[in-house]
Amino acid sequence: MEFNQIKKYIFKNLYTGLFKTSLTLLMAGVAIPLIIKNIGVGNYGIISIVLVFSSLTGMLDLGLSRSLIFFKGDSKENSKEISAIYIINLFLFITILFFGIAIFIFNINLLGRNLEVNSRTLRWLNFISITLLSLGIVNNLLRSSLEANFKLHLVNWGYLIQSAIINIGWLLLAILKTNIILFLFLPIVSSLITIIYYLFHLPHIYSTIRKPDKASFKNVFETTLQFFKVGTLNSIHLPLIKYILIFFIGNVSAIGIFELATKLAGLANMVLSYISKPFFSIASKYQETNNDYLWKLIKKVTKFLTLTSIAGYLVFIILNKYIILYFFKEYSTEIFQVLNLVVIGNLFIASSESIQKFLLGSGKVKLVAKIKFMGIIANCIILFLLFSFHMFNLTTIALSYSISLVFIGFYWLMLSLKKSNLTI
């Protein structure tokens, strides 16, 4: 890819991403209200629990997916290191899958005793959650393989396939009023189909694989360590909040409200992320030769994302009652407060995402990890204080989460005011 094609690549990803998001929003807009109407917010909260652990893939893939992009962007010969990454990923998949099977056989409960579900459903929830985590690790690496080869548009189609299977499948099961356990298996089906789709588009990459040696494994682990820190902080934040809701509160309606709030805010965030996401692979490949140009481009993109986020938030404030009544089937102050807080936090992240991606691609991994860690620590301190003063409820948990996201996003936005990135 020539440097003058960077903008074309960004816009290609943006177009496919917007198309994917439009269809996802359409499917979610039709499916979610009907699902909740047929099974209730509580049962929606139950089926969403199965996705909690799958969000931890960024941590348990040990930074392999980000490292793959880094090695592909390096001008050196790294085929052995890339091969080592695939081997380690396969080992992780098998290990976690067997762990999930052990959880089912020995009936181990990872979700706490406060969860309002029967023992049979709880057993399946634990098993399927871990199985999804193992599949997510494979999916993560395959997505990164496509991103490393500047094929993010294919990743967008993969996300669309996965979303379509879950939304349409859950809708059909809700209309047919089937057993809740059947809902839990659909994410596994969608993950397997998406993996097959990615593998179908990766045959040319297999030709570059070489037999790795000890030195290549060593190089991989030295590189993945920093990306592992960022991946851990990226993937653990939201699942941690959801897990706290599940473990300490256990109210399935509260879980359903928070899940739907984060999903709606995430969909809005997703639109803007298609602009910022390509900057990781671009910075990995071109930052040594076109550093100043890239930083100027990042500053322009950040301004655009910030203005778009402000406009989007104003639209949300104007239409919030219609949005809440449509998706939640009821309007309450609690629902508005939770959704509003999650939206604000996500928009701060969306506005600043391009800066974070650029810094990661430029090798400034420690800085990114430091800021994310500070945000999560702030979140945990606030949660501890809320728990100590008996103010632990859905709204205050959402508030602590939003404050941490605002802190992280605000730092990156302030960083974008620098004239040069060379002194970061």
C-alpha cells in the first residue's frame, strides 16, 4: 500500500463500517424491542450474561492480535514470529475450551449466588460463557490478520454476519417462546460461522507461515507483553462492571437495563470507530517515515470526531424519550440516567480513539496502558466508596463507569492539542 492510498483505505473502511452499522442498527432496532416484549427485560439480562466473559478476549489472547499487526507492519522478515503467534493462539483456544468443559462437568459457578436464575440455566451460562471466550480468542487473531493486511472491510462484514445471526436468531426464538437455554447457544453458532468466514478469506496468509524456533517465540513474548497490558485494560473494564452487577446485585432487570444501555451506546460509538480504527495498522507501517503528516491527520480526524460526538449527543437529548420507550418499553428516570451516563462516557472515548490507535501503532504502548490503568483504578476507587457508603446501585455504578471513560477520553483530547507528537 502506497502512502497516498491511506485516505482511500480509511474511507473504504468507513463506508463498509457505516453500511454494517446501519444494518446492525436496523436489525437491533427491530429485534431488541420485540425480544424484550416477548421475554421481558429480565430474561434479556439473562441471555446477555453469556457474553460477559467473551469481552475478555483482549486480555486472554496475551496481546497476540495486536502483536501480529505490529510484526506485519515491521520491515523485517517476521514470518517465524507470525507463525509462533498462530501456534500460541491455538494453544490458548484449546486450554480455555477444556477449562469450559471442566466447569460444566464439575458444575463450577463463576457468576455468584445472587443471580436470579435456576441451577440448570446457571450451569449452562457458566459453560457457554467460557466456550465463547475460547472462540473469541481465535476470532480476535483472525480479525487482526485481516487488519494487518489492510482488509478491515472484511472484518466489518464478519461483525455484520455475527450480529445478524444473534439478533435474528434471538428474535425467532423469542417469538416461538422457546426455552431460554436455546438463546444461549446462538452466540456460539455465530462465532463458529464468523471464524469460517475469516478463514475463507485468509488462504494467502498461510503461504507465509514458517516453522518457528525458540528465538521467534522469545521475540513474540517480548513484544506481546506491552500489548497484553493494553489488551487487558481494554477488555477488562466493561466486563468488570457487568460482573459486579451480576455478582453483587444479581437483579436480572438491572443487568438487562445496563446491557441494553451499553449496547445502544456502543452502536453509536461504533460508527465513529470506523474512522479511527485503521490508524493502528497505518501508524505501525508508516510512522517512521511519515510521522508529522500522520499526526496532522490525527488532529483533523479528532476535531471531526469531537464535533460529530457533540452533535450526536444533542440528538440523543432531544429524542431520548422516544429511544427509551422504543427499546425499553418503559420510561423511567433510572433508565434515562444510566443510558445518558453510558452515552457520555462512550462519546468521549469515540472522540479520542484515533489518538490512542496512533500511539499504539507508533510503539507508545506504555503511555496508553498507563492512562487506561489510571481510568480503571479511578473507577474501582469510586465503586469502593459507593459500596462503603451504601450507595451501591445501578445508577451509581453507571456513573463510576462513565467518569472513568471521560477521564481517559479527556486526556487523549488534551494530547491532541500538542503541535507535535514527537515529545509525547
